[in-house]
Amino acid sequence: MQTLILPIDEFSLEKSKNLIQNDKCVAFPTETVYGLAANAFSDEAVKSIFEIKGRPTDNPLIVHIHKDYDLSSLVSFIPEYAKMLAKAYLPGPLTMVYKSKGTVSKFVSCGLDTLAVRIPSHKGAQEFLKYINLPIAAPSANVSKHVSPVTAEHVFNDLNGKIEVVLDGGKCSGGIESTVLDCTGNEPCILRSGLITKEMIEKVVGSCLVYTPVEGEKVRSPGMKYKHYSPKCQTELFLFDEYDKAKELYINKNKNGVKAYILCDDETANIVGVENILNLGKTEEEIAMNLYDMLRIGESKADFIIAIAPKKQDGVMVGVMNRLTKACKS
Ligand code: AMP
Ligand code: MG
């Protein structure tokens, strides 16, 4: 099977609907990263997501719904603060975890009694979800542990031959996965940081916890324990104030015939002034948007990616640092 990359139109939506109704997966764009979609009601379809990706079977999936879909048919309790956050930030890059009604396949939540739900804002994603009119279980459309895809070509490079269709919605504008927010407690609690930041949540509801796993305790967001987002070449991460050490490593590597590239933001690129640069751009938004694209470009050109963390470490950069740290973990 050769995977087709198709523009989002009547033909590709109809084809996707047929595939989804027959328990097959389709890749589709969102504003964060591309997703690998399957009918959340179908055990067979949901199980095939794990097979196609090689995803660990204890890492639960996010269910994506159209903005007009009835959330209360899927989850049993929606606290007031969650309604306020939904009003402020949805559709958008915010996944909310609720007590599940158990109406979707049990394979979606991997045995948890909760369900993670997201309403993406990407125009193509909304068209797809409206046309299919089903809750769609979807993780990122990459081979497990590889860098998440932010273009249709990235999906093709990972999954060619494994799925029939990639819906092409251009380069994702967000660039890192959604913020995952636990909405089962008295206060919201961030399980995975992303583009909707702690500060943005606090602005709307006053307070927001951030989950940090405690040794020996069952992890609340199982995906967080896995190696993720890794390019295929060697990597090393330096803090911003260690840029001189990063430059020294770059020089040594290239002197010894190891093709090294430095991945950093525009400001740092100007400071280090080396030839092989993977430039993430200037603003926080650009840095998040370009991160996975640059990691994928990097692995195709470099033997070794030397990443330098951005100077700014709060807001959206919390999510960027989380991904960068995992990408550079050995
Ligand atoms: P991915 O789809 O690969 O971006 O990963 C989805 C993320 O959402 C992982 O970090 C999961 O652990 C998390 N997640 C999905 N469902 C739940 C849930 N019911 N409770 C907590 N975390 C969840
Ligand atoms: Mg993923």
C-alpha cells in the first residue's frame, strides 16, 4: 500500500469517512501536530492505532471531537472551572481529562476511569471531525518515540505503507502537543505542558497545579514516563548559559569528522555564530512551531545535534523545554 497525501476536500473527506467507518486509521492535521485518527467507539480501530505506531499499550489516547459534539455523552462530570477554561480556550491546544462515562472503547484510556478530550481549532481538523461525526481517538501520527509530525510529509516518512491517507492541512502552527489538564479534582492540574500555559489557566480560574511524578506513585499521565520526540541521530542539550561549551563540542565534533549542527533560537545563533545551524526562530511561538521540523531536518543532515536551551524558561518555553529534554535524553 502506498500512502496518499490528499488536500482536504469533498473527495478526501468522503474517503476518510469510509476508512474510519471500516475501522481503519487516517492521519489528519491539527494546530498542534498531525494525529493518527480512528473511531473511538471501535475496539478494533483503537487497537490498530497502537499497532501502527508501536505505541506502548498503557499509554492512553486523546479523543478529538467537533466543537458542537455533545461532550456530556462521553464524560460524567464537568466542573465549573473546566467550563470556564473551555469558554476561554476551546477550540484550541488544550486537552481536558474528565471522569469517563465509558461510552468509548476501553482501549482508549488503557484501563483508566478517565477520558482525555480535545477540541482542535485547526480548520481542516474541524472539517474532518464534522464530516466523520464520531469521537476520534488520535495520538500523534509518528512511529512511537520518534519526533512528532508537523507536516503531511513527516507523517508520510514515518507511516508510508501503514495507512491509506494523510489529509494535508499544511504545517501545524502550534508545533508542540496540546497541554493536558486534569479536570477531575477541585483544581485543574497540568499533566503535560503545552501552548496553553499555567499562567493562561490561572488568568481564567485563579489557580492551577502542575503535576510532578512522585517516586513509587502510579504516574497520572502514563505517556510522560516514556522516551519521546527523539531524532534518529545523537543529541546533547546545553543550558543557555553553557553556549560556549556547546560551541566547543560543535568544533571538536566537526574537526573529528562528525557532522554536528547547533539547534537554538535566533538570538543564540547570532551569539555562537557557527555555520551549521538549525534556527528555531525569534519568538516563543516560532520556537514551538519550528522545534519538531528542525529536529527532523537535523536528523536528515547531522550526525549529532547539539541543542542549546532558550534563555527564557517560562510560559510556552516550559512545554518546549519538556520536549527538548526528552528529545535529547539518551
Ligand atoms: P499523545 O497522543 O502521544 O500526544 O499522548 C497523549 C498524552 O495524553 C499522553 O501523555 C497521555 O498519558 C495523556 N493522556 C491521555 N489520556 C489520559 C488520561 N485519561 N489521563 C491522563 N493522561 C492522559
Ligand atoms: Mg505522541
